[in-house]
Amino acid sequence: MATDPNAIGNFPDLVKLLEKDGVLHKTDLAEQTVQIPTQRGELDSVLLMRWQESDGVIQFIQALPMEVPADKLDLASDALTRLNHALAIPGFDLNHQHGLIAYRLYLPIYPRGAVKPNEVQAMFRLTVKTAADFFPTIRRILAGEIKPVDVVDEAKKAWEAAAAAAQPAKPPTSAPPSTNQPPPGASMY
């Protein structure tokens, strides 16, 4: 079986990829982590990539720049649980001890024993994008502007507005507009 010379099979390979791609990062060899500053929309924070050989994964953990006060932990937990249930790839988590929220995804290293550069890049982008897309809604929940029960509807509106803003305008067609609506509870992706 031929091996891919670009495959990333260990933490040093991951660091080499970041260096090759010119990604600003801080490496912790002992912990096998890299911290990467991220900025997208209102999100201005840090993403942590953790190589976890024993678990066979690379974790991508995008911190949200907020601290949840102790009296709002239940509120945040309720909202994030509801939001995760609606997402195609749930990944929001709450550290109750420190009052921190993050969006966390992982990329399996096994069974291949390695990952491809484009997989790392795609997971990085997806993690940052998802955290950035939903950060304003989560912040509004903690500010008391939205109830946890409404988080999915509010997040969907925000996500659709962001998606529409990112899409170029389409020329009009002679066909009538579609009346197809997604079923209730459909994924926001």
C-alpha cells in the first residue's frame, strides 16, 4: 500500500502543515496542542488544536470570547443543548467550572493512522465558521434578549442572514418562487 507523502500522521507533521500554510500559531509540544488566533465576524478568539494520539483524534476547539456567570450556567446549558440538537454536527459545550463556552469538533486519525491536509483545513474552517455564526445568538441568550426555548429559531434567522449576505445576488428567473419550506426542526445546514 502506497503512503501519501503529504499525510499527517503525528503532531510534528501537523505543526509542519501550519508552518507551510503560514498559519500564525503557538505550539505546546508537551501538550501536543497549537493555539491559533481566529477572527470572523464578531468572533475574535483562539482555536486550540489538540493531537490526541491515545484517542485517535485531532480536536478542534474554538473558544467563544465570553464568560458565563454562575447564575446563568443553567440558562447557557439549556440553550446550548437545544442548539446542538438542531445542528447537523453538534459541538457546543459548556465548561461549568470555568463558565466557558466552546465549539468542539474532532477529526479521526484512525483507522488510516493519518489525515490529509485538506481534512485538517476543512475541519478548522468548519469549527471557526460554526462558532462565529452562532456566537451573536449565544451572546443574546446570556444578555437575556432571547429565551433558551427560542435559540434555534433565532440562530436559524441569524445563520440564514449570514448565508444570504455571503451569497452573490441571483438573477431573476421566469419560474415562480418555490413554496418548498424545510420541515419543522430541520437542520440549519
